[in-house]
Amino acid sequence: MLEEATIYWWMEKIRNEYARLGCSFDDEGLPLCGWTQSGDDAGDWIRNSGATPNPSTGPPGDHTTGSSFYLYLDSASVGAGGGVRLLSPSINTNQNVCLSFWYHMFGDELMTLNVHVLADGVERRVWRAEGQQSSAWLQGTVTIQAKPDTQVSGP
């Protein structure tokens, strides 16, 4: 049973368009919207349209039209204590950034979904959802307080 899935924000000291973070996962040329999967974690996020292979644990479709793309994680395929990371593209801003996302946590083998921010050398969790939440999509929102040259990341 998967215990944690974590969305990490990664900010390097390079200039980048943080507007790119807005994404629907529908672009075939950029299927993860510039986000990357960590190579040292316990599983992979899967890009999907429509229902997940196991209809009793996943959504019937995305939260918009039901036929657009979304990312999901099959918790049964990740071992106990495993964590799975998704890293955002680089951003560089001295203004607060609002991260808004939709999530679906319903099924037999549930986990924890976290958002972490690393700033001034300290990592902190800024958002968390645990266990079964709803059979419907829910919206998560967190304000990330950024400063110039701040790195936002998970380990």
C-alpha cells in the first residue's frame, strides 16, 4: 500500500515563465506540462484520459469534460512506504504564486498527497490530504510565498 505521493515545487536560480505552470495535460508535445517525475522514487504518474483501469478506485474521467487528460497514480503498484514525486518546471518570481490543482482520492489503497516548498534551505509541507477524500474531484489551493533566488523543492 502506498503511503505518500508528493507534489514538489522546484525552483532554480534561472529565469523561466512561471505562467507555464498552468496546464491541462492535454498537449501531446508536453504531456506532463513541463513537470518531471523524480527518478529516485517508488513509482510513476500515469497520463490518462477517461476512466482508470480499475473503476472502483479511480475517477471516471478528468474534472472538466470527463474526456481530457489528467495524471494518476496506481497506489497498488507502489510498495509499502513508497513515495512518488512530481517536480514542477523552474520558476523565478518575487511575488506570491497560487498553486491550484484538482485531486481525486477514492479507493481501497489510499495514500497521502503532499505539497512541499523549499525556501531558504528549509523544506516545509504547505498542504496535505490524507486517506479517502471523495468519489468526486476536489480542488486544492495553496499560496507559495516566493522571494527572488528562492529554491522550492523536495529532497
